[in-house]
Amino acid sequence: MKYTEFKQLHMYRQAEHLLRYGHLLAERRQDSFRLRLFALGDFYAEEWREYDAERILFIHLFQHPAGLHDYLEHIRLPEEL
């Protein structure tokens, strides 16, 4: 799925699509939030939740690699690479 298509989905559908088709790259904590970074199609998606909660607050989308800076030390590449 391309960035423009994904962006048009309701957040609930975005979350479903990320779990099914996205590649979880990293997780990190920022203040009282738990963030998970996914790669999907031609973009990245950053899922924000309160640290001890399951409800997603929002999903931040970006395409530019500069958005990966805060994750560089946390990214886990597949072993077969």
C-alpha cells in the first residue's frame, strides 16, 4: 500500500494494516509514551501509545529517512540480511 492510500484510512484501519502487513523495525520510549516504528510500502509509520495502555493515540506517517534518526540505535534488521 502506498503512502497516499494509507493516509486516507481511518486510524483503526491503519493500525490493522500495520499489524498485518507492516514490518516492525523498532520500539522506544519517549516520556510517558511507547512508540513503535513500522516500515510499509514507500513510507514509515510511528505508532504512539501511552506507555501502559493499549489504545493508540495517533499514527505519525513519514517518508523521509531523517525521521528514523531517533530509532537508529533501536532498529532490528532481520538476521537473513
